[in-house]
Amino acid sequence: MRIAILDPFSGIAGDMMLGALLGVGLDAEWLHALPTRLGLPDVRVDIREVLRGELVCWKVDFDIPPQPHGRHIAEIRELVARSGAPEPVRERADAVFIAIATAEGEIHGMPAEEVHLHEVGAVDAILDVVGVVWGLQELGVEAVRCGPLRTGDGTVRAAHGLLPVPAPATLKLLEGHAVQPGPEGAGELVTPTGAGLVRVLSSGPPPASYVPLRSGFGAGTKDFAGRANALRVILAEVEDASAGDGREVVTVLACDVDDMSPEYLAGVVERARTDGALDVVVLQTIMKKGRSGIRLELLCRPDDRSRFERLLLTETTTLGVRRQEVTRVALPRRHEEVDVLGHTVRMKTVLLPDGSERTKPEYDDVQRVALATGRRPTDIYQLAVTIPERRQSARVPNSDR
């Protein structure tokens, strides 16, 4: 599977990402034609190579005649809808603008549809967003991963006055992503447009291993002495988790506790399972000074890792959570129902690598029917697995559990 890895060591902005996509093979003529596709034939695209630090980067600028200063989200979505872009591109571009408007609305206490997007509603920002989303599709990118973002420091003057860096709406868009302040004297390094793109496009941090295909740099507007103000994008191949062999990348979160009541820890485990964790296990361990302790290991999808980290940090007495990306193999499975002595019992059938199947009834259902009929649980189990007629209720190729 082809992915794009963002390396925002000096922040990210829409024009930086467009430049980096040119560096990894996006057709410059395609980008020149983008304004016309968006119904903006008077806009000219300027593409050139520049130096940032000692790195050769692509710089993208738009020569724009006088336009309205900003737009509401409905106006922007209408412009995107008229672009003729493929439906997936329009949907993701819409999602970026909606995310930005929602963040601005939360900061200023108003509904997203009432937010007047000043900088983001300008033509250059619209071209940046649509160009990046569409450009990734043109390059055959199936997923985007993003490394830690340097956000800059100091203050920035925006339409709402002087704001701290990162600006409030920008920081809200970056919630759940790894960020690093600085470097000193940098000013604003992550724009709302850049943060919105990361929010919608990134599916997590860079993978533990990948095969780099190409890399390129997009130049930022500022040119700092002694360091490169640029964004690096890496086109890479990674093992396709949806190739049909049941392999997928998941996140393991682990924490240790030695001062928490077991019944309260059990409550955390149950809540994690209810909230969508793929699996939760509790292990006995020995901690410092020979104290008996408990290790809680939680398996989740990469997109869910931040909220489960917060759960472990706030609902247990641990002082830290470890995170690791792993690849798991999940057997394809389906869920069915059988009638046992007039009661419904759910069955789970898994497909084994040799093509054979293994079926078992759900324990809770076996216990329920045993109590209702006065039969032993082992009798209910045997009756369930020997009944040939089953009602298929769901087929789950790679189940979450």
C-alpha cells in the first residue's frame, strides 16, 4: 500500500504541502490547471525551486486578483462542489473545511455554519486544501501518516487580533497529535489550513517500518538563517493490512499499577471494552522494591489510541502509559444463531488457515439457557455445536474482537 509520510520538522501549511507533493512527483501542469477547474480562471499558479537552509524545495504561490476576504463554510463547499473533482476528493476537502469551521466555532462560541473563515476562506487556502487532497489521489496515496509537529512560538496577528502560537483554533485541530513547541524565534509554523489537513488526512504516526520510494520538500514562506523552513513528504510502501491475510496495524497501550483497588481496576477494564477497545488483558507483575502489581494491556486501533491513553491516565493510578504499534493477524469469522431447546444461542465460527472452520457458542448464552432449562452447561454446548441449521446474522471478515 502506498502512503504519504509527513515530516513537519518546521511546521506545516497548505502551500508547503503542495510544494512537497511536487517534490515527490505531482505534475506541475496539473497544478497549473487547478484554479480553472475550481472556476477561478484569473488565478495564476507560480511554481519555482528555492533554497531553505541548504535544501532545495518547491515553492507554490498563487497570483490572485481582488477577492472577498474570507467566506462562510457554505460558500466554500459550494465552490468545491462545482470543481469537478472526484467525489472522494470533494468529501475530504469538505471535511477539512468543516473541521476548521467547527474548531473556530468552538473557540468563539458560535455554530460552524456562522463562522466567517478569514484566512482559510481566502482563495489561496481553498486552492491549498483542494490541491493537496486531490494531489494525493493523483499520486495514488491510500493513507497519510504524520510525525510530531513543530508549532513555533510567540504570537501571531490574525483577524481576531493578537493570538498566542499555536493559535487557539489551530491547537484544537491538533488535539490528539504529537506536537513540539519552538524552535525559539520561529513565530507561527502551523497554520489553520495545515492543521486542518493533518486533522482530516492523518491516520496516525509514521509506521515502524516502510520502504521509501521518493521524498520531497515544500518551502515555507519564512526563510530562517541556519535552518530549513520546509516540510518533507515521503512516499512509501507499507504492508497492506487489507490484503486479505487478516493482517492489520494496531496499537498496544500498557500501564502498571500497584496501588489501586482491583474492583476499580476491573471497572476500567470493562469501560475500555465497552468503549471499543479491541482487547484488554490484566497481568500479574512485580514492580520496584518487590511490590506486587498489575499490568493492564489494551489493544486498539491507531485512531483510538489518544482517547484510550486519556482513559488509562485519568481512571487508573498509573503515572505513565507505554505505546507500541504492532501487526496482528485476525482470523476471518462470522456470527450465527441456533435454537437450543427453544432458546437462541449465538455462535462464532472462525476460518482457519487450512480452510477448515472452528465453531463455539457464546458462553453467556450457554449459561443463560442452562439456567432456564435446568440442564448442565456442557449439555447446552454440545447441543449448540451439533445443530446444523444456523441463522447467519453477521459476517465479519476481520472482527474487532
